Amino acid sequence: MNGTPVWLCSISRRAPGGRTLPTPLWSPSVMAESVALLRRVVGPAGNPARERVFRMQVTLCLHRALTDAEIAGLPDWFHEADPTDLAGGPVEILEETEPGAESTKPCHDPERVPLPGARGPLLWFPADCGRCPPCEARAAIMDRRRDARA
Amino acid sequence: MSRLDTLAAGVRAGALANPLTKAHAPVLPSLGLAGGVYVALSVNL
């Protein structure tokens, strides 16, 4: 979160019968209950004044920034390791206590990539269009990392 | 404390000791819950 490590907590749900229940089909009460459950699982960890709640098509997710004490307690390799990947954009940010960087925002016109093995028009992963400001911001990060390794 | 809260406390402690480095894949360990609800927790950058 703006450079601070985060707790990432994600929830997914299945309909009776076992099929994945896409987040657009969650009722407002299920959505609210799910956000509450995410916060319950993260519990006293992190700084609740620095949170972001966002959804993908399958999962609802919470980012909560770690506290300074938690960051100090992380293993050295976490701070020293090279990044392994850059998370793509969310489908929708539902709430956040501080504005995220442009790179954390949804693509304006994502390609809807069907999830492997999934059936149904709502089960997709957003692939960056590469043209909108959030995509350009994510691409710029990847370019900087590639240049740093060269 | 409910079983979920106890389980979550253990997962939080484990996640701090073994954070998932800067990855966006669905994370482990998972907290499987009853009723088709699945929760996962990790520490990421």
C-alpha cells in the first residue's frame, strides 16, 4: 500500500451444489458479511486505518497495511528479495482509506480472460488493456524493474 | 474464542514468519470454512 507491505485476505464463495459464486452475484448483505469476515480474519493485525477493499470476479479482497512493528519483524529475505510479479488491477475498488497509486486501480477496459475450467460469463480475470492510465502505470513499474535488472 | 478466531490467529502468526513475497497468486494457507466459504491470508508487498 503505497510501498508498505500489506496483509492480503481473500474470500470466495460457492453456491449450493459447489459452483463458484461470482462476486457480482453476491447480495449486498453477503458482501457486507464477507467484508466483516475478512476483517475478522485479519483481526488485530496491521493498521486498520490503512485499508483497501476490492473485488475480483471470484474473490473479495482486503489489503491492510502492516504496522511498523510487524514490518520490522518480517524476515530479512522479504525486504531483500527481488519482486517476483506485479499484481494486476482489481475489477473494482469498493473502499479505501487512502488513495492508492494509479497502478492499483482497475483497468478502464480490461480483456475478460475466462478463468481456466470455468463456465459462465462472470468468471473471468481482467487482463490489462495497456492503454489506460492504470495500465500505463503498471507497465511503467515493470519497465523500471526490467531496466534495473539489465 | 471461536474456532475460526483461533485458526485465524495461528495463520496470522505463520504468515508473518513466512510471508509470500510480492506475488499475487491465491495464497496459502487457506482457512476453509463451512458452507462453501473459503478464506486465505498472507503478507504481501
